[in-house]
Amino acid sequence: MRLIKAKIKPTFVQRITRFFEGSSNWLEEKNNLEPLVELIQLIRPLKLKGLEEVNLSELISFLKENPSVTKELSVYLKEILSNRKFNKIFSDAAILQDVDFIFEVKKRILAKILPYQPQKDTLEYVLNQVFYLATDSVWIAKIPKEQLEELYDLLEFESIYGSVAPNSALSEVLIAMHLITQRISGRAMETDVIKMVPEFDNLESPFSAFEKELFLIEDEIVKSEHHFIVSGDLSLAHLLVLLKHCEDFVEKAFRNSSKYGISLRVNQNLLKIRQQLERLKFLISLLKVEDEKDVKTNGIEMALQLIQFNCYKNNVRKFIAESIQLISYEITQHTAKTGEKYITESRKEYFKMFWNALGGGFIVGILCIIKVLLAKVDTSIFGHAFLYSMNYAFGFIAIYILGFTLATKQPAMTASALIKALEEGESKHGKKTEKYNAFAILFARVFRSQFIAFVGNVIMAFPISLLGIWLIDYSLDYNIAAAKWDKLITDLSPVHSLAIFHAAIAGVFLFLSGIISGSVTNRDKHNQVYFRIAEHPLLKKSIGKLRTQKLADLYEKKWAGTISNFWFGVFMGSTSSIGIFLGLNLDIRHITFASGNLALGLYGANYEVSDVMLFWGVIGIGVIGLVNFMMSFSLSLGLAFRSRAIPLGELRFVTASIWNHFKSKPFSFFFPTERKIKSAVVENYLQAEKDK
């Protein structure tokens, strides 16, 4: 049956012939878009995956063989497109319309479901009806330029430089350029934007100068006999120089974000200005003609871009990616700096990490006991969520303030430091092997730092929890874990519970806490919070300048981490209660708390635990720690890759280099075996960070 169907399936020529035979009286249907919609439907490929080229040779041959049909089609298309306004496509489509990120996302999603329909006398209306699929611009871009030029000649399209009268193509281009320029000038003068580029304070705004020059260019084009600018025109050269100054303004503002911080609103403002400048650069290219061929080429390019801009105007994925890239870069930049202290190099640093981890394990052991006691409080689900959250939050803050280490907090920080090293290796050395080898060496140091931190946390949390529950039992003759010892141990088993899933949830929260820390630092830097505290007149008068400065320094060093740890505690403490509310089996498992809970479970059972339960409990601690690490590290690594526009394809080279390094020096992943850094990239990177 399939063979029979394949034989009777009409060819493209047969289908196009039937179409033209059925679409007679083109002139009478000049306001009817259905024939054009059907024609594009015939040309549109069924599949785009693996498509390298869209060949229109059969359509071109048909038109050549049927000149009368070609003439009717030409007249029809000219009638459809004549006097259509399209300046809004150039000035608005595929450009941010609102600096409110959430509002823009909602608007684009709604427009995808229920597309906005402009007035019927606009070109946007025609494009919405004909090229209504977001992928239309993709396959159109795959049509060979030679075939497009041949169609242009066959259908006898007029030059876009024929007139500057209202509603003409060139008039619409000039109107769009003026709209964009005026919008840029106003947006670039906003206080928060100017604050990002103090270098331009005493200089004339490049945007105002560009606008003035554009008026002169327009006057020159209108008076010109050809209505375009020839190559080598000094006015055009000056306009392009001013455009470059405008681009420098925006790039300088983005670069200064590491110095002054940046808010999402300012980021969106700068992103919109950048998009508008890119659009202006394209529109300027339409004004220039070097030879006769450019007249045709520019007309075709303008048509292609109109379709592309209109198709991409509601693209949500691209908008989110562009919007969050700089913000995520600044956040990961902070976590990279924080993460550097978690990477041990020498034996001294290695064992210092161990002692700090012991301190973290000590506090977590106490938190485990407090949580068991809080579980006995007679209160609501919300009450337990609040109590658990405060227990975790203040415990984590204490670990942070005292300088102790919680092992699983490190991956979210060290991932960004690794990417930073990879990025710096790229800039200093052209050899990729050297760059990846340096990354592998640094990753080994990160892994062994994690390993010793895990060891320190676990071996301290266990005895402290055991000692604490024994002291309570000895003093009050009350075993606080007697009623729930079975659950405490069973919840650690990766085969008898959802421990792996719950450990992954904890890993997500570890990642989010790193994001919060970087976000708070970036926000405070942008709002100059440290400087405002240091120069607060009432504080300086009441506690003195020196103490006020110390307060500002303390805020700068500790506030972001304190907020991060507080919210990490809230996430950890409220998950179970949220799961109960939603009817879902949600909870968290953290390696250090797992160690303490195993101790409490053993004491609660009076050490009468089966070998199977004990085995899976011990194995579960290791599995939970591994999942904590993998989840938080992979999420952080993915964000760091995206923020620096590094393709994820690099991961396979990175993974291969790590595996090769592990095969050659496996012990370096657990102990500081190397006495001297052999990689120039790593040496330069670590030395630069120490100098800072």
C-alpha cells in the first residue's frame, strides 16, 4: 500500500500547476490573502531537521515556462504589498518592549497563544497571516540567494530606492530609524543607566550626536537623485563612527557592572539599547549602495529581515537567555570569588579544611538533636515548618559566621571558580589541551577539598549527635529517638526510601543558596549599600567614623552569605511540610545530617539494629553526599557555562581531560600529592587570585 501511495502522490510541479489553475482571476482577488497563504504552504518544507537547503528551482522553471501566470502573480503580489506600512516591524519586532522582565515574558507567552493582530493596511498583518509559524524564517533563510534574485527578476519587483514618498519602502525605513534613535536617546539618559558609565559624564551624549547626523543623512537622501548613499560618502562614515561610540557606551556600561553591580531593570534597559543599535546598523546598511547589484540585494535582504524579525518577535527562549546572561554572569562571578577559598592547594590548606569541616559537623550534630526535639512540639504543619526552618537557618548562619565549613555548600561556589579558570586559560593560552589539562588539575583539587570536607563533617556529626542524645537520656532518663529510630535509619537507605530523590532536592537548594548569595552581593553593589552605610551621617555621629566603617566592612563581607544561609535553612526546613500540604512525598537528605541521624537512630534502637539496616544506612550516607554534590555542582556548572556563553559541547573535552588526569594521578583526587604546580595556566590563575 505504501508503494502504491508513493506512486500516485503528485509531484511539486503537478501541485503547483493545480494551484495556479484553481487560483484564477488574480487581479480580482488582490485583497484576498488566501492564494498567497496556499502558495507558501506548497513551498514550506514539511521537516526542518537535517534540512540544508530549500530548492525553488522547480517553481522558477514553472514560472519561466508560464509567463502569463508569472505576470498575474507579479501583479497580485505588488497589489498585496503596495502602500503597506512596516516601520513598526523594524522599530519594534524582536526588540524588548518593556524593561519589566516578568511582564515581557507574560506578554510574549500570551502572544504565542493568542497572537496580536495589527491593522489590515500594514505589512505586519500580511506577514502574520502568511508566515504564521515561528520556523518560517528558518527555512526561508535556507533558500539560495541566487534563486531569490532570479525570483526577484521574474516577478519584476521594483527597487526600494524608487521613491521617498509616504508609505514607500525607503520612507518606512527612515521613519523606523528615527523612531529607534529617539527611543534610544531617552532611555540612555535615565539616571540608573548614566550611573553605569561615569566616564561619559563630561562628554556629549553620542546618541544625541547620532540623531543630529541622521537628520543630515536623511536630507541628503531625499535630495539625492538616486535616493541612496554611495560608497565612500563622508556623512555615512561619520554616522557609523557615532554608532560605534553609542555601542561603546553600552559595552562600557556592561563592563562596569562588575564594579558597580547591576539591577535587572538596568540590564533590560541596556539590552534594549543594544538591540536597537544592532537594528540601526542593519537599517543603515540599506541606505548604502556600492554598485547596481546592491539595489536588488538590499531589497531582498530587507524582505528576508522583515520576515525574520516578525517571526522572532514573540520568542520567549531567546529573550530569557539574553536577559539572564549578564545577571547570571555577575552572580557566578561572585560565587567564583567565594568558591576560591574552598579549593585547597597545599597540605596545610587541606588539613585546615578538615578542621573547619569538623567545626561544621559539630554544629550540625547539635542541630540534629534539636530537630528531633522540635518534632515533639505540639503545633501545626506550618508551626513545624517554621521551627525546623529557624533551626536550620540559625545553625547554618553560625557555621558561616564562625568560619566553619559545610561540605555541600562548596559545589555551588567552586563550579564557577572552575569555569573562571577555564575562561582565563582560554585567554592566556591558545592550546586547548593545555586549557583542559589545567581545568582537570583544578577539578582534582576541588574534588579532594570536597572529600576532606565530607569526611570532617561526617566523623564529627556522628559522635556529637550520639553524645548529645546520651547526655539527655542520662540527665532526664528519656530517650528522645526511641519512638522514631526506625524512620531515622530507614530514610537513609537508597533502596528502602526516596533518599536519592530527597538528596537531589537538597542539592537544588544548595544551588539556589549560591544564587541568592551572588544576587544579594550584586544588588548591594549596584545600590551602593556599603558606601551608604559608611557615610551615614547619623551612624558616624552616634558610633563614630571608625566603627561605622567597620560596620560597613562587616556588612560587605558577611551579609550576602548570612542571607544565603538563612534562606537555605528555610528551604531545608519547610520542604517536608510543603510536601504534606501538597500530598507529595517531599523531604531533604543532607550528608552531614544523615550522619547525625544515623547516630540518633542507633541510640534510639538501643543499638539493636539489623545488619541490613545498618549496611544500607552507612551506604546511604555516601550516596546522599554524592547526589548532593552532583546535583548542586552540575546546576552551578550549567549556569556558569551559560553565563559565559561557553557551549555545552565543551563538557565532553572537559570530562575526557578529567578522566585522563584521574587515570594518571588518582590519589590527587583525594589527597594533596603534588608538591608543585606544573600547569602554567593553573599557576597563573591561582597567583592572580592571590594578588587580588
